[in-house]
Amino acid sequence: MSAKKVRVKKLIKEQRQARRRAIRDQERAATRKAKRDAAAARTELKAEEQRLRLERQTERQQQKTEQRQRQDQERQQRAEQQARTPAASPENSATPTDAATPAAVPTDAATPAAVPTDAATPVAVPTDAATPAAVPTDAATTSAAEAIPADSDAAPSAPGPQPQPRSRPRPRPKGTRRERRGANSRAAAVVVTAGVLATMVGSVALDGLMDGHSQAATGAPGEPQPAAAALGAASVTAPQAGATFICPPLPGQPDSLSTDGQLEYRDRDSSADSRFSAVLFATDRSGSFPDSSWAQLNQDGRINETPVTDASAAESTNPAETADTDSDAEDSADTGLSQREAVHESALDVARPPLLEASVPPDGGALAAAALYEYEAQDGPVAGLAVGQCTAPERGQWFFGPEVAAGSTSLLTLANPFDRSATVEVTSVDSDGDRGATGTRSVVVPGQTTRSVNIAGLASAGSDLGVQVRSAGAPVTAQLQSSRAAGLTGTGVEFLPRLTAPSTEHLMPGVPIPEGVPDSAEQADDESTTPPELWIHVPGDQGATVELQVYGEDGQQVIETPGVFTVNGGEIDAVNLRGLEPGVSDIRVRTDVPAYVAVRSETETGSDFSWAAPAAALQEGYGTLLPQLGETELHLFASAASGSIAYRVMDTEGEFGPEQSVELPAGGASVISAEDLAAAEPEGGQEAAVIVFEDPQLDGEGSVHATMTSTTDEDQFSLTPVSQLRGAQEHVPVRLLR
């Protein structure tokens, strides 16, 4: 080719590049303008909503004031009428005929003996299901009798001698008045009053009563049902309980698998390396630890149990030495995790699924613990880097994308740390929906054991597959390891992220975008890099509208993939993300109905792959263990607000370094690099082991999300969302009966 043609081609190429840059700049400018206009519109809309809200609040306050005045006038009139009325005869007091004067059940708070105290009796009022004593059987007076004010002066409806009417009404305790809106509201007031008393004596109905199908709640079939038999489920704080975190097993290829889930592995490659690590925080500043230990589960039972902490020292501690008042004790329990003592444990080459188990804290504080499992192999058929969080048992779990093509291995490990058995149903879903009986397996997992399922038996090669795990009996921990290989050379391994509940908001920071992804499917060939994929599953038959936003270094990107599209319910949809700038992107997805969402990404050379699961909004007590294999950094993304977030790093000896801070631009990303983590270690300490975040300080309404990325020099990587370390306060749903 002549030099002139080369110059002409070069000039044409430069002109095309300049044209593309100009178009891209115009699109970015248009996007920024649209975002500014949208922000201004949202601000105006919020202001209008605030104005309307204030007007409604003012109107409601006026209505409440007028209602209170009318009720005070009615009470005054009734008091005057009672003062003028002579003493009532026994006949008159036994059956009140004034419909405006409801019958009263004595509920004097100073007389708790009126409430049955037998914890086995889940009813706070007489238990005659056919005719409750608090409800007159006369149909004409039922509605009036269902509303029973706690301080009413009317005579009780029970037969027998009645007290004389009072000349003056008893003052109502402040805050007990409720606006009455007909028979239903009045009946609810009775049940709420009974519910408060029932809670005092422990009369709550659990499990079978929560769904409202208990015979005690609804009566026997075919019989008349008592009015307001059950109130909608409410949540009450439960006592603190222990916790168990179960890790994935060592990845490998199956050699044999029995019908009941008994698995034998092939010999693994000599380059494989694994590590288990765990951290447990004291429940308060005084260093109170619960009893804790770590062990391993196999197909026969629990083995190799090793103590981590002993609660005996905490139990012998004099509370007066650490907290002078109840307020001090409460402040101590609320102390941030980075202000407490902590214990770190680590073990190498743990083949069977490890577990960390902590008992109920001796001081009643909330548990804060976590465990992590890492795997790395340079050679062999299961090569790659995988970092998996150790998770607590659940009854429902969801996984995206197990590899089922030729040369791939996807093994689901079911671990049951309890003494009772679990019956687990494993269901697969592909792009056509539920696979039915051919894609379903039922496995019985005896207590204190593990069982396995080969996912390759649930679907054909090349399927976009999702897996749902549901447990009856004991809850189980499900861990799904997935690997692929070309012949005897592994090309990636991962512990697939577990999703426990669908949502409408999904934010996945730090998704790696490799070089060489073609802008369109027409430009793709055998040498092209596989584009990242957005996977979506909407449970049920209802479809969903999906809104996709991708943020890069310069803010929101304009991409080839449509920003708004629809998906069908009950299916797996895998959408290629093309036109993304190479590097790292933050991906935000909104759906108008709850859905499961994740993003799959792989390296440019195809040597490894990983999954980005939605990350929760960071708060105080969120963080993660830091892997020891490979190099680690954290990618943070702030949505809709700018500000900063502080963090501290703990070393393997349980000591914290000085507090650090990272700035967060609105709609932009920040990175805590491996060098930042090393610099945040305590002076003279050991290797960094845990990072703990404080509450973010943001200017406006927004949230901060984070994903941990682990990489090796061999172009292997793994993504892990940053989640809560502090044990959340548990609540139990209850249904109150009468």
C-alpha cells in the first residue's frame, strides 16, 4: 500500500474518531442538561409535595382539635346527665339500653390480676369462642359493645351487683384517645388494648397463628366466626439469639454423586490454595464475648470443633465496674464496632465447609460477626480466584448463572447446622420459565450434615439458568460453586452470590468492564471479549419495566443498551451491556415490581469470571473481612448526594488503626485502594483483616454502596458486596387473638 493511501486512511480514521468524540460529547452534554432539568423538576416536585403535606397536616390537626372539642362536650353532657339521674336499679345497670353509651370492660391499669397470667393461654379476655364475655350476644348491641373505652364510666355488661354511676367522669389518660370510625375501628381498639395486656403476660401466638389459619383464630369450619377474631400480624422485638455462619466448601470436580446427595471429589490440583477467616466483636465496651467456636461440616456430621471465645470471663465481670448507670450500659451496647474488642481467626486449606457459631451474648447485646472463605488455583481444571461470604441458614435462596456447558461444573452444597432434618427443594428456571419436574430435585439433609446437588442434571448446556432453593423443616445454608474449563485448563471459578429476597432498587458498584467489547452484536466475532451481562428474574407471572443507568468516571454514560425496557415474569433475562467504557462502572437498576438482579463480568482473556450482586446502603457497623489471597480494593458509589464516609481497619491481632475518611461525589465513585488499606493498619500491627465503616455524612438524601474487588497477577478476580457486620435486632411477627 502506498504512503499516500496510508495517509488518507489515517486521515479518514482520525476524522471518524473526531466525529465519534463530537457525537459522544454532544450526547454527554445533552445527558447532563437532562439530568439538571430532572433534578430541578424533582426539587420543585418535592417542594410542592412538602407544601401539600403541611396543608394536610394542618387540616388533620384542625379536625382532631374539633373532634376533641366535640368529644369533650359530649363527655360533659353525659356527666351532667348522670349527675341528674337517680341511682340505677340492678335491672337497668345489668343491661344498658342507651346505644350511645357502650358497655365497659374494667381495664384499670392498677389491677393486673384482671388479665389471665397463664402463658399457655394466648387470649387476654374470656375464652368462650362462641360468646366472648366482652361482646353482648344481642345482635342489636354488638357494634356498640365492640368499642370499649379503657376509662369508660358505663356499667359493666356482666350480670350481678353494679357500682353506682359516678357524678364526674374519670379523666382519660393522655394519649389513649383514638378517633372512632365505625364498628371496625372500635373492634380494633378492643384488640389493641387486649394485645398490650397479652404482651405483658407473654400471651402471643407464633408460627401456626401467624398465617391467620389457626382454629383458635377463626373457629371451626362451618361455625359462626367471632367478630375481630384476629388482628393483622405485627412485629415485636425478639430476645437476642445466637448465630451460625456457614462457608462454601473447597471447589472441585465431582468424582461420584449418589441419589441422596453424597458427593466424592476428584483429587484437586497442587496449585490450589484456600483460607477460612472469621471475626467476632465484643457486645460492648467492657469486652463481653459470647461462647463461640468454629468447626467443619461433612456428610456424616460435625468435626474439628475449635473454641474461639469463652463467655465465662464476661459473666464474672461486675457491671458496676464498666457502667455506672443504665444509660451508660445502653451507650456501651450502642458503641460502634471499631470501638470494641474483636477476635480474628484464620485457617489454611480447609476442605470441608467451615462454620462459625456464636451463642446468645451474656449481656443481651446484639451479635456482630462474619466469616469469609477464599480459594485460588493457578493450574488445573478448577483454576481462578473465588471469594465467598459465609452466610446464615435461610428458608429461601436464589442464585443466578451456574455454568452448565461442556467442561463446566456447578455444585450446590446444602448445609444443615441444626439437630432436626431439612427437606430441600431445588428448582431451576431458564429463559422459558420454570423447567418443571425435569429441573427440580428434592433432597433430605439430616441434622448436622451436608448434601450436594449437581446442577448439570437440572438443565441442558447453554441455558441461562437460575436456581431457587426452598427448605422445609430446618433452614439450610446453600452455597453454589461454579467453574468452567477448556479441556484440562480451568477458565474461571466463583462462589455465586446468594440472593434472599427480590427488590425494586439494585445498585452494583465496581463492575469491571474489560477491553475489546464490541459496540454491537454485528461487530462481534470469535476473538471479541464477552460483554458484561445484566441478569434479571421477576418471580411470578407479572412482567416488569426495567430502568438501567451506568456511571463511569465522568458520570452517567450513554450506552448502546436501551435505558428502559421490559422483561417477562417467571423467566431469566440476560441482557448484554455494550458500549461501556473500559475500566470500572457502577450499575444501577430499578424495576417497578420486585425482582432479582445481578451482573456477570469476565476478564478480557476469558481466564476468570465473577458476579456483582446488589450492595446494601452503608451504615455504621457495615464492613467486610479482607481476603488474604490476591490484592483487595473497595469501590464506593454515592447515589444522589455527596459527602464523606469514615472507616477503620483492623489487623489480624484484633487491633484497630486510626480513623480514615474518603470523599464521595454525588453520582460518582471513590476507591479505597490496597495502599489505602495498608496505610490504615495500626502502627506496628499485623496484616489488615477487617474494614468497618461509620455512618456516611451526606449533603442531601442519598446512600453509599460498596463492593470489594480481589485480583491476582494472573488476571483472576472476584467481587463481594459489602454488607452488615453488626447483628440486626430480630423481630417476631405475632397475631393477637380474642
